[in-house]
Amino acid sequence: MEGRAMMLLALALALALIACSNTSLADAKYYSKTRPYTPMKNKITNLHFYYHDTLSGPNPSSVLVAKPKNTTKPKIAPFGSLYAIDDPLTVGPDPASKSFRF
């Protein structure tokens, strides 16, 4: 008797699964729309920013914060050096040109 009950339960579950899947497929027709693919045109914007480092003088805009331990003082910054910068952004390459204000 137990085998027959298990077979009936399995049949009932299979029928319920089929009924649910058919219903969801039928409902999907009403909620989905297929549209043709239209590629978007790329919009290109070119931005030009100029920033100016002042490494020496009374008001430098770039200051060495950290450097690798085993380096001497070369004329250029060694690999791994960390600088803090406060560089003004300008409209043109000339440092005296109009500055950006954010």
C-alpha cells in the first residue's frame, strides 16, 4: 500500500509542476516584449586639464611625503616615492591662465 501511495504522490507532484510551468509560460507572453537591437552611437567628449607642479620656491605645490628606505637623494624621484600635491587646474598650458573652480 505504501508503494501505491508514493506513486500517487509523485504523480500529483509531477502534474502540479507541469501545471505551474505551463501557466508561467503562458503569462510570459503578456509581460515580455522583444525589440530589435539598435546599437547606440558613441558620444565622445574630449576634456583637457592642465595641472602645474611647483617643486621648489616659497610655495611648492608638491611635497615628498614618503620614499623607499634604501635610496639616496637622487635628482629625480625614486620609484615608490609618495608625494602630496595641491596642483591648480588651468584652462590652458600656461600656469597664468584661468583656473578651474569646483
